[in-house]
Amino acid sequence: MMGEARFDLSQDRRGMVWDLLLYIPTVVALLSMAAKFWYGDNANLAYLLVFLGSFFCIAGANRVLKTRLMILPSAPVAIEIDKALTRLVLRNGKCVELVKELKFYSDYAGRTFGLTGMDSSGQRLQFVFHKGQFPNPQDYQAVQDKLRKCC
């Protein structure tokens, strides 16, 4: 493709440490409070806290394994951007082409951005990328600039 730009991603171990420092104490606190209420007189609140602890555990594990360490098969390892479409190369070797309704979302702090769109089969997909996944800040900024132009 003419004018295509490819950006390879790497693991963000520093961001992983911050995520673990956020999620592990939160899950431990929720489950500890659930145990206290379970053996106390409020089992309904214990059920709620176990649900919340389980939810945060799953969300944190997905964030660390998919976006930070890129271990899961559905984790993107490269982004290819062209005027016509955006292609994501996944860990399992498959390529996902976002061809319709491509939207770019950046956060206010400038450390992450999201990308959503539909592939050729009509399935809506969304991906999150972190600044630490790019080899240098210039690549991170270049990806955002290219995505702003094509979205």
C-alpha cells in the first residue's frame, strides 16, 4: 500500500507494575471486606463485594495480559495505518482490518488512546494502546497524528 506506516509494539513492563500496584490492593481489600461481612451478619453485602472483587480481578488481569504484556492471542503487536484502512496485527498472527466507523479516542493525560471500528465482517472491535508500548515518544505521537487524519 502506498503511504502506509507500520508501528511495532512492545511490552510495557513499567505500566504493568503500576497496574498491579492498583489492582492487587483493590482486589485484596474488597475480598477481605467480603470475608468480614460474610462471617458477620451481612451476607448480602459480602456477595456484592465478592462480585466487585472478581470483576476487578478479571479486568486487571485482562489489562495486564492483553494491553501491557501482550500475551493473549487477541493482543495487537503492530499497527499499520493507511488512508483507506487501519490494520492491526495480532499476537496469534491474524490481521484485523478496521474498515468502517473508525474512531480514535485519546485521554487527557496523553498516556493512552483507544481505537474502535468495524472489520469487514461487521464485527465491532476496540483496542487500547499505551504510551509505553511504543519504542519512543515520537512514534507514539506519529500514530496519534495519523489516526486523527484518517478518522
